Amino acid sequence: MNRARVYEKLGRVEKAILDLKEALRIAPDNEDALQRLSALERLSKPEHPIGDPHK
């Protein structure tokens, strides 16, 4: 969790996501990790994926 926070602060979102997924593998009920992972995954997705008709 701590390393994921550091990666997030450094702008290394993909590394943070990987660490959060590992934290959840170890402790699947970790609410903090679940919330951070959800937020980072939303941020890392492009706003208008290729082929999105709502561009």
C-alpha cells in the first residue's frame, strides 16, 4: 500500500495499480486498496477510446 502511494505521487499510475492488485491478492477485503484501485483505474483509462461515437 505504501509503495503504491509513492508510485501514485510520482505519477507512475500503472506501477501503483500493480501494487494495489498485489495488496488485494494478499488482503482481498482491504477497502482502502479497493477504493484506490478503482480510482486509479478510472484515471488511467482514456476519456474517449478509439471508436467512441461520443467524441
